[in-house]
Amino acid sequence: MIRTLFCLIVILFIVNCEQVIVDEHGIFELKNGTDNHKYHELTEILRKISILRGINAVLEWDQQVMMPTKGSGARAEHLAEISGILHERETDPKIGELLTSLESELHTLDAYEAANVKLTRKDYDRKTKLSKDLAEKRAKLSSEGFNTWVEARKTNNFEMFAPILTQWVALQKEIANLIDPSRDAYDVLLDDYEPGTSGQEIDNIFSQLKTELIPLVAAVRRSNSQVDDSTLLEQVYSTKTQEELSRKIASEVVGFDFSKGRLDSSAHPFSLGVDTDDVRITTRLRNNSLLSGLRCTVHEAGHALYEVNLNKKYKGQTVQRYIGVAIHESQSLFWERHILMGTHFWDKWYPHIKDLFGLKASKEIMFKSVNKVNFDNLIRVEADELTYPLHVILRFEIERELFNGTINVNELPKIWGERMEKYLGIKPSNDSNGVLQDVHWGSGYFGYFPTYTLGALYAAQIAAHPTISGWVRENDYNSIINWLRDNVHSKGSVTMTSEQLIKDATGEKLNPSYFINHLRSKYKSIYDLE
């Protein structure tokens, strides 16, 4: 009894004087870190904000996966209330006071702590520079914009949507000017998704891609060796068996831990991180398409792996979060395109999948089918790996030109059709399959599109790393997972930019050649090009 009391006193003393970690065996370990009380006060505020974000995430997941239809009204109230509380906490003047004090003491903090202060300052400034009226105006336009987009797409009526888009461009320019009047408005918006990059840097990269991909797509189209996947399309695939396979591959290939997450079905597959110990993914399974379900599952599991492996030492802190949308996308695309869509995966998994479904298609057909180019596809979300970047580049160019004033909203359907024909050799017959097909602009998400293709470039560069490529050939998934955890996931946002993260991880800055060579090598082989 006396010994127990003594231990409790010692523990209480330690807790009051130092940061403590309790490991899985219940052992207390001292954690090295700053003794700056202001810094600890800031981290506690951020930790509580992250708890609110977790609550918000659970509500959003439930809304998309489990909630009954008639619960939408109440759920809107729940989310609005949480959103209001979050905004109050995130713009609390106390955060600003602590940041101002800590910014003069950065030399006393370690690299992660200093980055935490800098990143929190950036977030705080972006949020507090917007007035309540402007924030409400943006929220209202987002709701109105989404609903108008849905109706405009349904009725193929761009004229209905054009006024909303015009309002969004004006509003986002106003917001960008408030945040940083010294920078190009589009560059400020890009910062929300890909910190530290600029429209000009992206344009330079995308110009290289256009030079290489437009003629490659044309050559594949002319090939006499087109992919015949009729044997695969003839079969019906039990969705129950597909779910079993999805769970097995998510676990044994991508390393998805079902004690820290779950897999459900939804109309639109997504991943959502509530906490590093609670990451949820959804997939979409169809009985006439085996490969699309597998791709959905592996893609979302790749996102989830990133969330699970974020550095727990900095739980709830700004520095813990992922570095940017492009790197997050690279983690899903690495597993989808460089593992699932690679030859080595099918060497290992084809016998099992064949037995499960009684496949008529050969291993070669399975590999070629998952990589098949759909030349006549007009829709970005249904595009194949080869043509997808050109869909993104078109959107990026239009966004940038809208914001620098070289084109106006009313010209978009015409410009869209012309560039689709120039880049992909096809032209939409209506606006619903053209300029109205994406939800992004109705919700004000300008600057998001380029992250999809930047993510593909980062994924290709990681896959080309000599160590990783060796493990890919050997189907050594555990070694790949450990490398990604140590070199990407656990780094969070400490490097401040994706460019620095990829340089630290692979030894060089972003190099589009890896992506170009990946596509050229794969599709020249599949389509027997010289």
C-alpha cells in the first residue's frame, strides 16, 4: 500500500514537471521536449481544436455512410454548430498572443516545434484575415453554388451556372487579396492545397507533360494492338466476394489495420481520418466490374495508411498533419498505380483472384485491362492513367487564365471543347459532359485540380527510388510500408513544403521525368509501340 502510494506521488510529480508517455505495457517514459510554458499552452489549445475536428469528421462520415435519409436536417444543424465552435476556437486571440510571443523564441524550440509555430501562424492569419461577414458570404455561396451546379449539370445549362462561377472568381480574388496582396491571387489559393508552390512552377511542369503525353496518347490510339477485355466483361462478380477480396488486399498489401479503421460502401469512395487510431475508408463495388472496385479500395487504403502513420508524438498539432493534398494523393496513387496496376502484383495475386471468381481472363489480360486506355472518355473521374493528366492540365489552365483575366466565364464552354480536342482528340457534345462535369468550381475549390497530377508525379518518383523499386519487384509490401512511414508519413508538415519532403525522401527535387518514363514504358509495352 505504502509502495503504491509512493509510486503515485512520484508519477504525479513527474506529470507536473515533464511530458510523459505511457507505452503499451503501461510503463512511463520521460519525453524530451521544450520546457517553454507558452509553447505547451499553445499545444493544449491546438489539441482541443483537433478533438472538435475529430467530432466533425465522425458526423461527416456517418452522414455519407450510415445516416438515415431523413436525418439530413438535424445533421446540418449538428455540423453548423460544430463549425461555429471550431471557427471561434481557431480564431481565438489567445492563439495570436502566444504565437507572437513564441516567434521571438523559435531558437529555443526543436525543428518540429518551430515548424508547429510557423504553420499555426499561417493557418491563424488566413482565418483571422477574413471578416465574419465574408466567411458567411463564402459559406452561403458554397451552398448556393453546389445546388446550382447540380441543377445546371442535370439540365445541361451552363448559362444557369455562369453567374455563380463569376461570383466565385470575384470572391476568391477578394479573399486572396486580403490574405496576401503581394502575391498573385491564384498562387494564394494554391496555398490551401499545395503550400509553397506557384502557378508558374506548375505550368512549367505541365508544359513538359503536354509535350510528351499528347503525342503518346495519339500513338496509343493508332496502335493495332488494342486491349481486348471482353472475357473479363462477360463475367458477373459477387459483390460479397469482392468485399472479402478488398479486405484481404487492403490488409495484406497496403497494411490497412482493421483495428484502427473500417471499410464500408458508399456512392462516392473516400477516406476520412478521425484520429491516427481511427481512419475510415469506403469503396464502391459493382457486380459487372471487378477491377474498378479493387482500384477504389487500394486507392482509399493508401490514403488511410498515411493518416494512420502520422507522427503520434505531435498528436493534435498543426505539424502532425499531412504536408499537402498532392503528397496525400501520391500515397493513394502509389498503391493503386505502382502496385495494383503493376505486373508484379498480378504475378503474385492472380492465382488467388482466379480461384475466387473462376476468372476466364488470363493474367496478361487482367494486367492490360486494369491499364486500358479509354480514348473516347470525356469524364475526368473515369479517365485512365495515361489521359488523366491532360484532363487536369486543361482545368488548371482555365482556372489560371480566369484569375489573371485573359479569359472570361462565358467563354469556358468554347475553350473547354477546343482544348479537349487539341489534347485528347475528342470533343464534348454538351456542357454536362464538358465544363459542368466537376463539382469543384461550384464549391469554390480553385487550385485543387493540379494536386491530382502533382500527386501522380510524386508517386512515380517514389516508385522509381532504387530501394522501393526493388521491393516492388519482390512484392515486399511490409518494407515499402515501413519506408513510407519513416520518410513520408511520420514527417507530417515539418518540411513546410512537399518539394522539400520529396527531396529529403528521394534525394532530389520533383522530377517529371520519372512519371513520363513510367507512362512511356508501360503503354509502349501494352500497345506494342516502337
